[in-house]
Amino acid sequence: MQFLLTGEEITGEIIGRSHVPMIRLFDFEARVPFGGSRERVARGPARLSDPCPTVKDMDGMDERIAPGGERMCLVPWAEGDLWLLRRTNSPEMTVHLGGPESEERLLARHRRYVEPAPGQMYRVTLADGGETVGSVGYWQRTWRDTEVWETGWGVLPEFQGRGLAVRAAPAVREFARTTGTHRYLHAFPGVGHAASNAVCRGAGFTLLGQVDAEYPKGRWIRSNDWRVDLEGGD
């Protein structure tokens, strides 16, 4: 199934079955750890709660996403998407995550993406033209003794500054909501990553405070804990 994002709603079209695990990735980087198994999501159209959010782009400029803006498709991760992991494994894209991974680790990550896990990883494309602009997804994790969803997204450098991440994030929020599995959806961008935190704010997340997140193993990153109550409390 792929999903078409307009400024007003999310629509889905069946194009085949896919079982894909999730990774942890922050808002403008597409490399982080993951584990688990997957469930199918999105059981029909789901409206974006804020079709016209304001966010800061990578250069700190305000950007307004209008209902008639660029349309995007969310396509479930597939075998042929390894190239996207390699693109996002650059020093530029991993500057907030401790640097690029080895090829061996990258291949292992790709294998996890194409095997069953709760949640879903997507390749994000422009509906008009079909260019791949990045990735987005959500996955299951244990947080403070409770099972929750975690989300993140990555936008390729040449497509940053166009508000794509802040539109993809609410779409994934709605997909997670339709599963009915967990009440909360979290995101954990580093406190120094202004663009990532701006996307969380623009996508309707509530900032709970700062926490220490371990990534990669043995390296602790001071992060902001952003949360959405999928039952409507936040």
C-alpha cells in the first residue's frame, strides 16, 4: 500500500503487501537503531490535524505549508531501497548521530527494514515527478516501562527547506493512531538539532522535557522528549 499526502488528507492505494520493520531515525537523519516486528497500518483516509503548520527549515527560515502545496507519497520500504540508506549515511546526514555507519551495519539495517516488525517504514516520494525525498516511519519501543510508538523522519539535503518533514510527521501520527495499539507516539531529537525540534513542534507534538538517549551504543545524546497522545489528550 502507498499513501498519497495532499495538504488536506491522506489517501491509500493498494499496490501489494509488504512486511517492513522500523528503525529509529531523527527528523533530518535517516540512521538509527531499531528492533521489533510489523503491523499493517492505515485503514482508510485520515485527515491531517493541521494541514498548514509553520516550521523552521534547516536555515532557520519560517516556512508555511499550504493545503495546496507539494503532494507526497509514502511507499512501504522495499528491497530496492538500500540506495536511500547509503545516501543518508553521509557525514552531513549523520552529524547529530556520531557519523556514518559501516557498510556491514548498513546492510544489516536494511535487512531489518524488509523483515516483519510492528510499525512501518516508508520511502517518501513527490507525487508529481516521483523523486525520492527521504524516509519516515514509526516503530515500537519500551519507554519508562510502557510500550509506546516512536517516530522519526529524514529528508535528503537537496529537498530540505521545503517543509516536507513537517507534512510527513502528521501523516505517520495518523497511521499510528489507526492501529489502536499504543496511546503515545514519541520523538527524541537532540536538544541542539533546531530543525528537528521545529518539525516536532510544527507537527503538533508536545514537549515533555529533556532526556538522555543512547545512540550509538555507549554514546549518550541529550534529547528532547516530544509526545503526541493518540487518544486526543495532548
